[in-house]
Amino acid sequence: MRATTLTILGFLSINIFTLNAAAQEPKLGDISDGSRAVPVHLINLFDEDSTLIKPDPVRQAHGENERTLPFSTKQTCLPCHDYNKISSGLHFNSTKANVPPGRRGQPWIFADPRTATQIPLSYRPWSGTYRPEQLGLTTLQFVQIFGRHMPGGGAGDDEALQSSETFMRWMVSGNLEVNCLSCHDAEAGHDQAEYATQVARQNFRWAASASSGFASVRGSALGMPDNYNIYGTMLDNSTAIPPSITYDETRFNAQGKVLFNLVRKIPNERCYFCHSTKTLSVSLPNGHEGSSEKWTTDEDVHIAAGMLCVDCHRNGLDHAMVRGYEGEADGSTPPRVLSLWKRSGAGSPIGRLMAATLTCRGCHLGDESSTIPLAGRLGAPHPKHAGIPPIHFEKLSCTACHSGTWPDSKAPRVKTSQAHGLGTHGVNKSDGALPHIMSPVFVKGEDGKIAPHKMFWPAFWARLDTGSPTGLDVSLPNRRALSLSKGALVPISYSDANSVTAKIIQKDTLGIGDWPPLTSSQITDILRALAAQDSNKAQPVYISGGKLYRVDESGKLSEQDHPAAQPYSWAIGHDVRPAAQSLGVRGCGDCHDTDAPFYFGEVAIDSPLESARSSSVKMIDFAGLNWFYSKIFAVSFVFRPWFKIITLVSSVVLVAILMLYAFKGLSLVLERESGKNVK
């Protein structure tokens, strides 16, 4: 009996070991065999229940109600690709607590003119950002608002963030799985804007299918009750249209397979949907200003030369995409996780070496300490930088001179895809639409170098802990508690702020989406109303334009500086201008004139308060430089031509004097020598 038991246990152990080993084996599409050819993706479609999708046109023609769910990118790609490995990539891992955040990047900006709010949100622990739940947004609400520019995954597919209160809604909407088509689909009919529309309707499980060129989706999960049965059962007396999908049956071959036009090198247009920037105002001759249109601007010089975004921003199967900033590959300042690259080979010495060459400096200048030449990748020219003092390369990033629009006396406002929903249906095209982002603003970055940044001034209602030193404990849905020290801020939830501000703030009747005109008395009234709502000792405050506003003990509105009120900025790398349009090409005066925008350009303080809108900050305040020293240093350049002339003339005179005395000395020597010869 004992021998039989041991035999059974041994058999089970062998089988478990075999299953685990098999589970870890790479799949068909996990490892390349070295061929640069793109595999043909003629594949079966599977829904989230792993049911094979094969539409029957005969049944559809007779109006029979066949249960048809959208295809699941996870289940459809899973036979050949490791979905979990892919979903650990840069675009999908923001909610993972064990992933270092890397250099601070563009946050999701919740902007609402009804509450005079524009606040940076992120699941990554970037300084200056807040988690969505701190604003009272559930994960489902966050995905519904910002999922339009997410390629799925992340918060849309992280069940650990799905609270019990929204569980039923997630059952109706489905998860927003990683959508491989968002990037890799080269089909002309691919419609990412339709994907955004479906996300706004809470049709998360239908969004990927709707973006493809062979399926159409109608109805809205947002209009369905929480107990709606996605398998087709309708509630009595329901007039809402449930989500449904219709496939183009001509796209299915005789075996029921569909041909996808998937490419390894992602087209630039796919990147542009989420990474476009529009400059709202540009300087014209004679002091005029005009709006920037696409035909009046040039693309990045690399794109104009025929390159693709993914030529530099590379990744392996794990999608740990190279962002391309210095220090990323070796984990130096700011930190960058290397474990994400190990499985694709980027964590190896050759992987780190190649990743390091995908920065501006690495590609164009290489590494002199390397035993192999690294400069000139993809035909990159080697800049000589003749006449430029070496200190510039210690204090400035490459992008400081080469990227973004040419700096102006006033930092222009811009719109970005992720902040303003560019490329989606029904987008607000008004130049005044929130959030108000300015670029370029030259800021001293985390690596100690000055680089061009995008920047905006946060504005939101919050509570300030003025009580015990232990601070407040804000419970978060992921079972963590955020301990806030004395003087810390807690954003007031959007619903609480809206219930109060709706009675006081004038509505945006024109639909412009700009700031409502707020006065000091209105802010005072709102803060008093928020204080009346709250039973704890936290004092309501308003953050805007670099200031913290609160009602003091005398009942008057006071303002003060506060770290949370400082502008949020993130470094930019594009668009790169050609060398002939780089800063310094016309001489030192491009940066060192007494009114050069690089140092002395103005950055407007953005605020709904009319009294604060006329204020501005000098660019130099963000560069960590001394204004007086920089001004005196710039004045010296005014007289430098004179100094050069004086120096040249003085040198000529000095050389002439030296030559004169040299000739006199020579004549004396000759006279003495000739006298000796005569004797």
C-alpha cells in the first residue's frame, strides 16, 4: 500500500514537473529564427471564452440570434505568443508595483472646466502626480476617460485594481486587453479613433475588434444595467441597445481563418495617434502671431529622412521599449529596470551596449571607451561641434539645442494627443481647451542637464492636513494606505468638488473648454462650502498658478507657495530639427543675448484667477541658474566683438613691439660679432 502511494506521488510529481517545463517552453512566436521576413498571420479568431469564431452568413441572413462575442486579442494571440510576457512591457506595466518608474514622463491629465481642474494622474510613482483613486476615480472610470489613447493592458486589464463596487460593471464592459492591433496592424482600414469611441462607451471587450478593418460594433455597455447578460439575454422593457458585433464574412477563408496585415516594424502613423503635438501659436515676421498648421511645420528630421519611430525605440517580445534617454540602459540616473530586458537579450552586455547607442549621444557620437566603433548607426552623421566649449555637453542635453520648436520670447501653448484626445471623434478643437500645456520650457532635469520640457500648472481642490504630525491615512482600493505627513495635500474627489463648484462657478456655455473666470470671492465661497461638508480637521484649499489658496482665521483668502502648486514638467525628445536649425548655429547670441528666450523667455502662469493670468516666470527660474549672473554673462557678449577687436589689435601691436626689439637685439648681436671679426 505504501509502495503504491509512493508510486502515485512520484507519477504526479513527474507530471507536474513536465507540465511546468512545458509551460515555460517558448511558443512559436516567442523566439525568432533569425529571418527578417514578416510571418503571415492567417489565424483563427477566439473570443474570451476561447470559443472559435466562425460567422455563419446563412444563419445571419435568416435573422437567427447567434451568440457572437468579439474576438479576444489575448486568446487569439495566445497560441503563438506569451501574453503575460508582452503585457509586462512599457506601455502596459504602469500599474505594476515592482516596476521602477523610469524618468518622469507625460501624465494623464484630468482636466475639467466645470471644477477649474487640471491635475496630473499616474499609476507610476512620478513626483508631482496623483493616483486616480485619490481624485475619487475608480479604475473603470479612469480607463473609460483615458483608455482612448491606451493600447490596452495596464489599468484596463489589471484585475487587482477592480474594486468590488465596480465588479458588475467590469462583467458587462469586459477587460481592455492588450490590443496588438493598435501598433502592429498595417491595414488601411484600421481605425484607432473607433477604438477610442468604443472605450468611451465602456465597450472594452469590443474595442479591439471595432478598430480592425473587418468588424463593426454597435450598442453601448455604458447604457446596460449592471446585471446585463453579455450572452444575449435582454431585460424586459429595456430600450437601450446592447453591444453587438458583426463580422465581414468575406474576410474568413474556407477554414474560418482571417488574414491580418501585421508588421514587425510599426508604421509611424500608429505612434502618431498617441504621440502627436500641435503648437497653438507661432511667431511670424514683424511681430505677428499665427496658428500652427500641419503644412507649415516639418516632421522630425529622422522621420523626414525615412526612418521609423521603432528604428530607435526598439524592444523584444517583452515590449520593454527603449525610451532613448541617457542613463536608461545602465540603470544610472534616473533608474531604469534592466530585468525587463533580460528575457529579450537587452539585459545582456551586448543588449545594454546596443540600448546605450539608441540615445542621441550614443547614436551620433558613440562611446570612445568601447572596443568597437558605435557611432553612426543607421547612417547618423558625426557632429564636430567645432568651437563649442566642452562645458555645454556637461550642462545641456542634446535635445536642448536640437529638439522642439525654436524657443520664443513667450513659451507657446501646445496640445498633445494624450492630454487633448487628438485624433478622436468629437475632439474639442478650440485653442483654449484645457489642459493648458506650454512647450518648450528649458528645465534642469533629473540628470542635472537642461533640456526642453512640456509643462503645465496644476489646478485642483484639496484638503491640507494641519493637524497631527502623523497625517492622514487615505485608503486605496489596492489595499495599501497612503500615509501623508503634516502639511501634505489630499485632492478632493471630483464628485465632491463638482457638487459644490456647480453652484458657484459659471458654466462653459460656449463649449470652449477653457478656464471659467474665477474671482477671489468665488474661491472663498467654494472653500467655505467644502469646509462645511467635511467633518474632519483637514482644511480645504485650492491649488492654482503656483499658489495655495485658503481661508485664514480672519475669514479672508490668503495665498502662499506650496510644492504641490509648482508646475509639472516632462522632458521631450522630438521633433528634432536639422543641424542648420539648431540653437547656436548663428552664434553664441542664440542663447546668450540679453533677451535670448533660452534664458529670459517668459512662461505664463496659467490660472483661472483673472488676477494671476497676467503674471509670468522667466525661463531661467526652471533651469536652476542665477538670473543676475546669467544677465551679466549675457551682457558680456554685447562687448565681446569689441574685446575681440581690442585683443586682436593689442596682439598685433604686441607682436610688432616684440619683433622690433627682436630685430634690434639681432642687430646688436651682429654688430658685436662684426666688431670682433674686424679686430
